[in-house]
Amino acid sequence: MATATKTKTTKKTTAKKATKKRATPKKNLVIVESPAKAKTIEKYLGRNYKVVASVGHIRDLKKSSMSIDFENNYEPQYINIRGKGPLINELKKEAKKAKQVFLASDPDREGEAISWHLSHILGLEPEENLSEKIMTMSMEEGADYLIDHYGVSLTRTQILDGIRELIRGFYEDEVQLKPGVEQVIKLLASKDIPMIIATSSDSACVTAGLKRLGVWSYFKGILTCSDIGKGKTEPDIYLAAAKEIGSKPSETVVFEDALHAIVTAKNAGFITVGIYDSYNQDEEKIRKIADFYYNNWDEVSNSKNIRIR
């Protein structure tokens, strides 16, 4: 018996696959002050980052007028610095196509001002009071905050290494003592009053700066918020510093220019001294809270309130 099987004939068609052009992944943009730093940091961060420089300030107050709008709550009037137009346009172009923008100016008040102006010109909207929040934290806490709140695609170690690389040159080559500080340090040393550094910055960087400036030998040592594991919103670093120099909180003077640090130290029983800083917006609050307040370090050395004579 023969069985017939019907076979379906399938016509093969060859579809020409369209080749899609692969989109170039967006890079993160990092803006620093110095072109030399930009090249170094870009090598360190790798191919997912582009690092450019603002070459210092990009805006300034008007020189042709008072630069203050008296009718609008004394609003300052800024203009772009002459000659910076092409650079500003290039920064806007890079910021527009970037995945994320990181403002990484120098870790001082001038650097903070540069980042503030960059934020305005580039139309960035950072978290309100982000700088103040980060300043109250240890470096590790700050790194974790950036990862948790901004989805930064780096590990804590990578962020910390990047920060240290960024600020190392500043401390090793640029940072200066404020006028009058050296005189106060030497005066305290001449009275055999022990001194110790308590900082939220990196130990190696701060030590390098103090050695270059010739005052490191006057200190018993340095403690950082990273060593303690907590920022200056907690008293641990001050208590550890007092213990290190064999002093009780009630017999220990803490010099600070940050409101949160003054509050912490005072609540922990320390004698607090607030020092004026031109970029500090909490001056009046510090004046009210601190046990003593001075407009500069020369006033400290001439003071009879703190018994160092």
C-alpha cells in the first residue's frame, strides 16, 4: 500500500537586515579649574568620563556699576568675564550632551564660588544645600551619599581615590595659612599647650600641606572623620582628639569656622572659638553660639579671653 504525503513547499525569502547605527554612550562630564588637572584626572577616571577645565572664574561682578540691584533685595549683578565666551559655549555644549555633570572645583571657598557660577550658567539644579550637607560628613559618608542619592556609578573606594587625587595638588602646592595663624600656633607652642588637628579632609593631604608650610612639627598629630567613622555632626572626633592630647573637653579649645562643628563641640562641653570666614553664610549664628568669636587670627593672639599668655 502506497501512502502519498503532501509536501508543502516553502518559499524562502531573504530579508536584508537593516544595520542600526550604535548610539554613542553618553559620558559623565567633570569640570575642574585647571587644564593640567583635567588631563591628569581624565586619565584616572577612564573612558566613561570627560574632564574639562573652567580655567578659574567665568563670571564676575560688573565693574562699570555698583553691581547691586537695590530695588530687588540687593541682588548681585554678574557678567561673564571678557574672553570667556567661547569657553562658556563649549562647556554648555558638553554639559548638554553629558550623562551627568560633576562640578569639581578646588576644595576652598573660591572653588565653591566657581562651582556656583558654573551651576548657574550651565542651568544645573543641584540639591539645595548639597555642599553644606557634604561638608558635615566624613569622606566615606559623602561618597555613600553621592552613590545613594545620585546613582553615581563608582564604588566608594573609586570616589575617595578620585577626591584624594583632586585635592592632593591643592594641599601639596597651593594651600596657604590664613594671616595670623602661624603666630597663634607658635604662641600656643611657646606655652607648652598641646595642639592636634581634627579634620574632615584627607590625612595625607593635610599633613603634606602643613609640612610644606613649616608648622606640622607643632602638632601632636592629626585625626580625621575617616579615622573616627563619623562626621563633625557627632562629637566623637573632638572627644578622641582631647583624649589624644590628655585633656578634658572643659579644658580644651576648639577652633572652627563651620556652624555645625561649633554646635557639636559646644554641646559636647568644649570651649568653642568661631573664626570669621568671608564665604561663611552662618556668621551671625556662629557669633551667638560660640563661646568666643574673632574676625581674624590676629585678634586671637591678642585676646585676653583665651588664657594663652
